Amino acid sequence: MLVVLLLLVGLIAFMLLYLLRRAALERRNTRWRVHFSSLIQRAIDWEGAEGDRLPVTFRASRSLKRPAARQLLIAELITGKRALSGSAGANLVRLYSQLGLGADSLRKLASPAWHRQAQGVQELALMEQRNQVARIYRLTNAPNEIIRTEAQAAIVQLYGFEGLRFLDVLVRPLSEWQQIHLLRLLSRTPGTPSGKLREWLRSTNPTVRDFARKLTAEHHLEDMLDEEIQQTE
Amino acid sequence: MNILVADDEPMLVRAIEGRLRKEGYTVQSASDGQQVLEQIARQAPDLIITDIMMPYASGLEIIAAVRSLPGKKVPVIILSSMGQEDVVLEAFQLGADDYITKPFSPNELSVRVRRLLTA
């Protein structure tokens, strides 16, 4: 009886501590969000010259010494970048770069957890960190499907049709869903498939061949496909 | 001029609020459809900017509710990441005055707001 009572008291104490801790973290995040809100607002409305630095408030820069605060700001910037285009979107990217938040995203690529790696790839792509393309490119053939698909989409987002060069060396399957996703990303990109299309039609990876056929149809290059079929026959 | 901004993404609401306040508008905000309907019932704003996908009541339901109000016609701008033709058409059929697809430019939003309020 006493043991049950003690267990019950322990459980209640644990729950109370957990709830208190959660409330404290929520209060802290709310405080940071207020600091970052004005920072983001200023960035959105900023009209400085190319080399100028975006204004960063003292309170925001003090908060940003904490990794959790930096992650919170990255999340806010990602939300903003998804919703805003034009100079506002470009300024959010500029703020991300100016505050060195790319290093935080980059650290995620080295994480053993697949979801952290996928998150890092998404952040770098959305924030147009082209200087990290080599790191992302290596993940386009990753054994984990989620990481692989995120990396492939990231490369295409950053480089359009040029980004499809990962198909040259892809040995893992390109799922039907991923093929549709890539075609959708490419439909928003100017240009046409590169001269590599013939090579992809002959790829040893059947899913790459399948995707290449879809690309030829999408870009009305059926003649190329017919030639390839004739040569194969 | 009183503008009601509704979106379930707080960061975006703050960004739009900030921009519109800077331009001299009074801005109210809501994070779900129910809040919008309650605010409209209390006092109709001069313009509504709303997302489509929101908890409790969608942007399309909001347009229908606004259009059923007696008195002056309140302009509604839909601000959504849903760019599918059928959704856009449904919004206009229900009475939306403008439709902006995310990602959007705040400068463009300002111009469209000004145009609707001076029309």
C-alpha cells in the first residue's frame, strides 16, 4: 500500500515538475519570439544597399548566443521564407546568412538522426546556401530515403535542371512520388533538360530511365526517346 | 481604416500586421476561422485578409459569412499557398475580391490592399 502511495506521489511530483519546466520553456520561447519578431519585421521592410548589414537589435543578438534561440529564429525565418517572396524573402535569406545560422543547419547534416539531417538539408536549400552544395550533393545517394529525397529536391531547388546531375551516379531507386515531386519543382524552373538526358535514358538504374522518359514527355522531346528505343532495338 | 488579418501562422500575421500598421492602417488579427467569424459579428472591418486553410472555419467559409452580412460590402483578399485552379475559382465564385498565392511579396499585398480600399 505504502509503495503504491509513494509511486503515486512520485508520479504526481514528476508530472508537476515536467509541466513547470514546459511552462518555463514556453515563456522563454515567447520572449525570444518577441525579440525576433521586430528583427524579422525590420528585415522584411529593409531597403539597404547590397553590401549593407541588416539591423540587429541588442536584445536579439544577446538571445542568439543560445543555440535553442538560434534554432527558434531559423524556424521563424523558414516559415517566413516559405510565405514571402521578392525583396522580403531575399532579406530573410540575407539575415540568415548575416547571423551565421547556416553553421547551425550545417551541423545537423552531421547528426546521426535522419530527421535532423533532413531538416538541415531543407533549411540550407530554402535559405539558398549554394556554398554548401557539395555537402548536400553527397546526400543525394544516401541510404536513408527521406534524407536522399530531401537532398535531391534541395539540389533541384538550388540549381534547376543543372541540379539533376545527381542522376548520373544515382544507384538507389527514385520513387514514383519523388519523380513527380522533382517534375513539379522543375516546372517552376526556366530551361530544359541538359544533354545528359540521353545518358539517363540508358542508365543502369531503371528508375532513372523511367524519370528520364517522363522528362522527355514533359519537354516534348519524344524524338529523342524514339531514337533511343530504335538504337536499343 | 480597419483591416482584419487571419492566418494560423503567427509569424506571418505579425509580418503583415507590421507592414500594414506602418502604412497607417488599424490592424486586428485572428489565428483561426472561429475568431474571424466572432470579430466580424462584433464589428465588420473595412477589409479582410485571410488564409484558406485555418482551424475551425476555412477562408472559404469566411467569405460566405462576410457576403451574407447586410450593409456595405467588405472586400476580402485570400492569401493562400493553395494555387489550384478549382480552389481559386471557388474563392472568386463565393465573392473573394482578390487572391494572392504564397509565397507573396508584402509590397504587392500593400498595393492590392490600397487599391481595394480606394475603389
